Amino acid sequence: MSKKSLGNNSLFFGALLSFIISLHQAGWKVYPQGLGWEVWIIVPYFLCWLLSRPLYKSANQKLATVSAAFSLLVLLFSVMVYGSFYYGRQSSTGSLAFIFVPLYLTIATVLVLGVANILRIFQGRGANVAA
């Protein structure tokens, strides 16, 4: 399995799992006014996929490895947090996971993959200057 397919599959399953657990917590009902929450839950996975695409196409395979590993970590973190909320003891504040997990994943994605993309850009410029 290539790094690109590992990363993309991890993000797809993470988004799907998060979406299914959120629907289950809502009683399998999707209301038009609650649709924003479903979008909010999927935003970090889409952002991670979007920022990973240039890294998979770059000549530097280390950046592609970073992207695939980060995508796998996003999946594992989601499974751990949402799974503990889904199967664990449910409290009145447990639903806050659906607010803060996407927030933390979005921040981490922008930091890690943003820096990786900046490195990719500067490495490309350095190769052009040396030539």
C-alpha cells in the first residue's frame, strides 16, 4: 500500500467513523439546523486531505511519509476519543468532544502539514536557485 493510499484511507475511515458516531449520538436523525455540526466534524479530515495532496506529489518522500503518518495519527486519535465517548461512560459533558476534537485536529493539521508544505516550497525554491 502506498503512502498516499494509506493516508487517504485513514482520513476517509476517520471521517466516516466520526460522522457515524455523531449520527448515533443524535438518535440517527439529521436536522437541517444541526447539519453544521456534521460539517464541523468532517472539516479536519477534509483539511488534512487537502494539505496532504501536494506533499504526496513532492519529490521529497520524507514529507509524504510525514503526511501519511499524520493521517494515521488523526485516525487513531479520533478512534480513541470518540470510541471512549461512544463505548465508555457517558456524561453530560461528553458531547463537548464533538466540539473540541475537530478543533484540536484542525489546529494540529494546520501546524504539522502547514509547516511541511512550507518546507516543500522552500526546498523547491532552493533547488531552482542552485540550478
